[in-house]
Amino acid sequence: MNAKPTANPNARKYNPERLAVVLLAPVVSEKGTFLADKHEQVIFKVAPDATKPEIKAAVEAMFKVEVKSVQIANVGGKVKR
């Protein structure tokens, strides 16, 4: 997610309690650190039923930044042998 430090009034159209549970945790990894440093992007683990607008509103409300875009990757589990 690309972020710039300004607040967005669109974050208020969602339920604040829902926005509080959309973001589960930040992903701290070598790739995540590289993206944060070079491209000003942050990786979060989010609720499986979260939508892009909800994620955008949650990040803008929690961190008081303007989000340019949201990218989602649905990661499946590993197959058991």
C-alpha cells in the first residue's frame, strides 16, 4: 500500500468497530522491509472477508495517512501429503 501522511474523510463511512478488526497484524519479513524502505508500502495480514475499500479505510483511520491503492493476495494453505 502506498501511503502519504494526510487524513481522509471517507474513512468514516464504515463501522469503526469493523475497521478495528479488519487489520490483523503487520507482516514483518525481509520482503516486507524492502517494500517499506524502497516503495513506501506496508504489508498487513487482514481478515479473510475484508474488501479493498474496507482495508483502505482501516489503514487511513488507524495511521492517519492517505492510501493510494490496495493490493490483495489470497494465500492458500499448503497441501498435506
